[in-house]
Amino acid sequence: MHFQQLDNMTLQSSSLPHTAIVVTDASIKNNIATSVSQIHIHNHPLIKMVHHAAFITSTEAELFAIRCNINQACSKENISKIIVATDSIHAAKKLFDNKSNPYQIHTTAILHELQQFFSAWQENSIEFWECPSRLNWRLHWSVDKESKLFNPQPLFPGKISWDYCKKSDSDNIINQWKMTFQASDGKGRNFLNLVNDNYEIIEPSYIKGGPWLQAFGLSNSLCARATRVITNHAPIGEYCLRFFLNKEFKYPCGLYSIETRRHILHECMRHNGYWNPRRDSLNPFIMFLSANPKAFTFNDSLLSVAPNWTWSSFFSLFSPFHFLLYSFFDWSSFFPYLSLSLISFFFIM
């Protein structure tokens, strides 16, 4: 649908000699950003520009390419409309962000050019079109392909942009965080390693709350149950046996004497509202919990032990801190956005 709209826009603009279509793309290789851009007027490529810059971010490269193209388009006579097609529409939005940001040197220059462009004639206009690379739209495809053909080598010493420094520091911290998460016992010995759609183990991230909360963070009850499963701090016999070694735990399923997390997820017929053999994958895991709302809930009738034994009495044996944890999960709707890592830390304590 969007592909067709881009083609229609091109056909309409090709018959208008006063319209300039600006197509830009940028790629980074060996810490060298390459931006390639073309200006098409009357369905003919008129101007082509290639720029290289070391130690900058892709957003800076995209903004610089847009800046150069708008400058060239505005310098052409009888141009009343500029259409910018880019696969980084988020970079184009920075032009109209009035908050303080590291890209203001580009936005100031671009807005200065546009001010002169709009002052020349009140009918002058500019449009921004998003053109993802996956569409392989013909005008953008050639620019995208060419930006990836270059293999420049950095020259030392070189200047480093402030935004690039921040990104490098952030990448180093995240990589260290991921290594620590996988290599240490900080996440807990019973932590359930889920995989993504590519069957890769999910790693922690700060983006949009992290991969776990993106999947189940919008539902408070689902978030609470998913946290219990992932940390294996759940109202099941496997967890209780760690504290009551001499107790006899009976599981209504009858297949095993002890109710385990793996049995519930993969074998138990009592929780069979959704079946998928890959329940170690995040999406099937969430589908299973959604289809089985009673799984991993605090329900004393699900587990038969000694008379007068309840989950409340179980948690009352511990410190007030642990009792608050039990209260937290019973009243989890009051805590909608606590991170999974924070909850795991509480339990490990």
C-alpha cells in the first residue's frame, strides 16, 4: 500500500517541473558514516551527493544528508515544492523538535534554509515521506545500495561527535550488563531463559521497559504470574519443598508427586488451554499464561498438604519483608510498571 503511494507521488511529481524529490540514505561501516542522496526534478536525477564522516551516529548522518539536499533544492530556481523521502523519518522529526538535543546544529541550518524558501513565495511547501529500505522502492533502493558499497577506513586521529561518545558509552554499559546477566548468579539459579522468535536467548535491554515487560507489562495480573514463573518463585510444590523438606506435597495431576514449573508449562493436562511445544519461546509462553489464567496463581485448593496449611501461613513463617512480597503479588494491580529485574532482586533477597 505504501509502496503504491510512493509510486503515485513520483508520477504526479514527474509532471510538475517545480517539484524536487529528495531521496537520502546513510549507512555506517568501520565507524565511518556514508550518506548518499539524489535530487530528482521532472523525473530526472539532477544532483547526486556522497559524504563521509567518521565517528558520528546514523541520525547525524541522515540529518546531514537532508540538510545538504534541502540546501541544493532551495538553490534551484522555480522550485516551489520539496519532497524528502527517507528511511529515517525519526531523524526528520528532529527538525521540528524544539527541545534541546545534540542535533541542533543541523536543525538550525535546515530551518534557516526553509525560512528563506517559504519567504520567497507563500505557496512553497515541503513534505517528508517515510520509505523503509525493506520496500525496495526504486528511487530509494539505488541510494541505499550505493551507500553500502563504500568501504572507507577511518583516519586517526579524528574528531568524535558528542552523540557518538554517548552512544559508545551506552553500548559498552549494555554489553557489560548483558555479560554480567548471563555469566553470574545475579539473576537467580532458577531463572527461566526464554528465547525470541529467532530462538535466541532474550537479553536485558533498557528500550521500552525491556523485552519482558514489552510482552506482558500491560496486564498487571499477567505480569505478576509471568514474574513468578520466570524467577520460579511461584506457589508450586517445587518452590515450597525448598522450605518444608519433611512435608508431603500432593499434586492433583497425579503424574508427579511434586508440582514443578516445567511440568506445568510442558506436560500438565490441567493447564492445557493453549498448546505449543515451544513454550520456552516468549510469545507462546505469554499465550499459555493468557489461556490458563489459573496457572501460577495463589489458590490453596491447587495444592494439598497438611491440614490447615495455607499460603498465608507459609509466608507468615518468614520475615515481614517476605510477607510484604506475598502481599505484593496478591495486590499486584497496584504496581503496574515495576521492572522484572527489580522483582527478581526482591525475591533473591
